[in-house]
Amino acid sequence: MKIAIAQMNCMVGDIAGNTQQIIAYAAQAKQQGASLLLTPELSLCGYPPEDLLLRDDFLCACQDALHYLAQMLSDITVIVGHPHQSENHCYNAASVLQAGKVIATYHKHALPNYAVFDEKRYFAAGEKPLVFEHAGVKLGVLICADVWESQPAMLARQAGAELLLALNASPFHMEKQSTRVKQLQQRVEETGLAIIYANMVGGQDELVFDGASIVMNAQAEITQELPAFEACLSVVEFQHATPLKANIAQPLSIEASVYKALKLGLADYVNKNGFPGVVLGMSGGIDSALTLAVATDALGADRVHAVMMPSEFTADMSIHDAREMADTLGVAYSEIAIKALFEQYQQALAPQFADLPFDATEENLQARIRGMLLMALSNKFGSIVVTTGNKSEMAVGYCTLYGDMAGGFALLKDVPKTLVYRLCNYRNSLSHAIPQRIITRPPSAELRANQLDQDSLPPYEILDAIIEAYVEDDLSRSEIVALGHTQHDVNRVIKMIDRNEYKRRQSPVGVRITHRGFGKDRRYPITGKLADFWHTQFD
């Protein structure tokens, strides 16, 4: 028996396009001798379809496409993920298409309702297993979160399954693959059955699906692993229900996996939404350098426009390094000085500001002038503005609304500053792209004379550790202090995080690479006392 895994890059709502992809993968699978094709979770409509699932016309279109697929794929068995409306309930389903018909449909049992998932909003939970026979082997069907719990796999085994097939749309975050492997090993050890874990690939708004589909034998050994972040088809060969050993993709370092996730997330956001390219502000700093490198690698130099907008506070080395990097990568490069514009704004505001001192107002004004210029270029030429701020800045509000936050996609939104440095060094290990001085010089917003980030923030090693503990791990103040941080640093950083929720709520979508990003999986109120509440009330 040969089973093909279609590691598909689906597009939400593109039912016709996804249908044609499945047909093409089925033809390729048949050419390679496979008699069954396994597609990812909700492959017919893309994942996550969100409130499209509340539309009857959308569900009807999915049902029509499913029957069309069955008719078109009469010479190979295909398992397709799709929403299924039945008796006033909607299910996250997988149907077996065989001999021109839908011969069986499985409803997902475990509906995740945490982090970026809210499936209980849309789906009813299934209760029954699905086991069908193919090539003399009884195959049990599961969907994604079903393999994170014991019962669905055990029900399939009790129903006679000899091999488990799991359709997945499991999004990436750092070290997610090792967690998946541990879960699959538990299911295999509990059931004694081999399993195929077929995962989706591609970018969908803030989510990136990394593929990295896995085949594991009944001894809980990986026998085959598909490459991460690549759409592909791979055939798994079996002796009855035992998978034979085949290619296992080389594991990726954290830096390599994050870099690939950023590339794929940006490329799919730009391409799936039909933008001709991207425009971004170059500062000569490390964040814009990494953004430029990723954008160029993701889209090609001919679709990237870097714009340097120097002010009176911009160091000569910043301009030189920006020019050098743009020249190295071969992207379009422009310089638009903002000194005269800044002076005009100051003159216009002089009657209002009178003799008030230079402060964050004038700093933010420069950032907003730059944001306005970038948005004008975007409007005129159609390219989307990619912002360059990182997670550390987003967390504590070290960013300007309608300034450096202005744009359509925040590439580094979930990338801490300390990881930015690691990614820059990783990118340069592939080929020279980023001038070394950009990496080694102290970071500065260059919005006033002799400014350094460390004037306003704790050292990034301390800042990022506190952000991770508070935002990603939900630790309390006392627990964070117990990790070795000073009470002063912890109180200061938490206060900045809490009071800047209003900024993050207005920020563009960006690639999620941690297990808790500033997006769907962290929903905090803007108005409220937040972390201060229990201290003021109960201490």
C-alpha cells in the first residue's frame, strides 16, 4: 500500500483554487503509485475560515465542491478536510472520497478553544470513530487536536483501526515540532498503531503553518518527515500497516525555522492579497535591516522598495549602512529627507507649544512624518508598507501610533529584540546581507540627539526575559522577581506592557512565532487596572 501526503498551501475562502490543488495532487499521487491521498484539515476551504463558517452560502459552496471532487477523483481514494453542516450543526469534518462518491465522513472530536483557536464558536464536537478499509488495511481517521487527547485514537483502535491517519492545520511556533512528536509518541504508545500526521503549510494572516508532516511506526519511531515550510507531496510505502523508512528532513535550528516562518508568512500575505510588492522604512538600524533581508528573500529584490528618511538626528553611519545594505541586496532604494518637513510642522505648532521643551511629542512627530511618506508611496504604487518594529517595542509601547506603526503588515511583531540579533547573524551565515556595524552598534531610534534605546528601556536581555515571563508564561510579579529580576525592573516593565494595550490593538497583523503573540491568542482589555488590581485590593 502507498499513501500520499499532500502538504498543501491552502487559501481561506478559495474553494475553487483549493479544489483544483487537490485534483492536481491526486493526479501526482496516482502517477507515483499511491492509491490514497491524505490532505490537511479543512483543505477544501482553508484554515481558519473564522466567521465564514457562520454563512450558509459558504457552507453550501463547500458541500458542492466536495461532491464535485468526488466525481472528479473516481480513480483514487482521497481524504478531504471540510466543514460539514448536518442537522443544524456545523462540524470540522474529513470525508473519504472513493469511486466517485463520499463513502464516509468523520467529525472532529476535540475542539481546541485556547491560544489562536476558537473552534467551539463554530463547530459541534463529533463522538463516533471512523474506520474504513483500504488495500486490506483498516484505517482510522483523526483531525488535528484529536491526536492531542487519548480518547479519539483509542476509539478508532477499538473500532478496528490498524493505522491512524490525522489531518492537521497545526500552526508554527518555536519548538512546536518537538511538542508534536511527543504527542504522537503518546498516541502510538497507547494504541500500538502507526500514524500519519499530515500538516498544512503556508501563511494565513498572523498564522504560519509549517508542514513538517510526520510518519511514525508502531514503535513510536519517526520513519518519514516532510520538509518544513514547503508545499509538497510525499508517498509513504507500507507493508500492511507498517510504514517503511524513507526520507527524514533535517531538523532546523530555532533561527532557521523562525526565519523561514517570517519569509513564508510575508510572502503569502503579500501574494495571496495581491500586492505587487512591499515598501519599508530603512533607518540604518537592526530591525529595519532584518525586515529588508526577509522581504528580499521572500519576494525577490525587484518587489522591495527601501526608503531612508534621514532627519537632523540621523547619524551619517546610518545613511551609509542603509545604502550599503540596499546595494548589497539589489533592492530599489530612495532617500527622502524629513528635516524641512519637520521644521514646517514645528513652525505650524509653535503658537500652540509656545516655550514648551522638546520631548516625546517632537520625537513622535518625526515618526509620523515618516509614516505618512511611506503610506503615500503605498497608495501611489500599490505596495504594502511593512513595519519594522519588534515584539519588545510593541510590548512596552516603544513605538509611535500612526508613525513607525503605520503600515499593513508588522513582520517582526512577535520577534523579541534579542532574537532579532540572532536572526541577523543567521542570515549573514547564509550569505552577506547585513552590514556588521548595524549588528554591533548600540540601538537608537535617532529621534533626538545622542539617543539610545537603553535611555528609556532596561537592557534588552532583561526586558525580553520579563516580557516572556509576563506575556507568554502568565507569571505574576512575585514569580518573575523569583527568577532573579529586580522588583524595580519587573514593576516598570509590567506597567509599560499594561498601559500600552491600546497601541497594540491598533497595530497591523504580523507573523506569530511564539506560543503567545500579540494577536488572537492574547486578548486583554484596554481599559482596566490589570496587573495592579490584586496588589492594590488584597496586599
